Amino acid sequence: MAPGCPQQSRSASPGQLSPAARRNLAAELNHRFDPSTPLPGARDGAAELARARVFVTEGYGHSSMYVPSTCTEQVKQDYLISGAFPAAGKTCTVDASPFAG
């Protein structure tokens, strides 16, 4: 353990969330055409949490970092800064197709 770092509770095993953590709204961002985590899998994962929502970007690939979307970046900022999450059903498009020449 590094000096100055708080020690992890021995009562919680890796992968377990405390009841308090499960009450917080979790945002799961997913591309509609994600080959690593297909959208049904993202929705199944979100269903495992007490309060989670899946936000869909109409794009390709596994990470929103590699397929730019100004709209999705705004969703991330709103969520991380103020806890705001877009209305159910809202999606974002990508700024350009990853397959554009």
C-alpha cells in the first residue's frame, strides 16, 4: 500500500458494491454498434445496478474516446459535473463516420 493512500476495507471483495454505492445513478455509455459490449449486454449490465441508465451513441466501436461525438462529450460533462442525465430515449450521433475517407 502506498503511503498516504487509504486502505481498502477487507469486508468488501473486489466487484462488490456497497448499498450506498448502489443507490447512486450510474451512467453507462455505449455505442449502438459496439462489438465488445453489444447493446443488449450493456442493458443487462445496467440492470444489475439499482439505479443505472444506458446512454446510446449512434456509432461504432467500443469506446466513445475514439469515435468523436460533441453531443456525447456534453452528456459526459453534464453527468460528471452536475449529475444530470439526459431524458430516456435521447441518443447522440457521432461527428463523422469512422469509415469516412
